[in-house]
Amino acid sequence: MTRWGGCSGWLLTIGIGIVSLLIVGLLLPIESTILKIIIGAIIAAILVTLVQRLMGGDRRATV
């Protein structure tokens, strides 16, 4: 558990999502808002996966 009480992962994920949507909005001259959201979600999923691989350690989801 971190000093944030375990919510730092959620905050980081939300931050990555916001940053990815800002990147898409600023860099891609697309008029379609839906397309921007879809591309932003794909970029966010890739960034969250990379951050988890680099910082996550050996934590795995259990079923």
C-alpha cells in the first residue's frame, strides 16, 4: 500500500488518460470528436501498459 492509501494507481491511470486525449486533440487535425476519443483511448491503453511494465513490479491480476 502506498502513502496515498492505494489510490495512486487510479490517479496515474486517470492522468495518463487525460494526457493522451490532450495529445490527440493537439496533434491530430481531426474534426470528429468520436474518432479523437477512440484514438485517445487506444493511446491511453498503450501508455498505461507501458507504465505498468516499467513501474508495476511483479503484480499480476488474480481471478
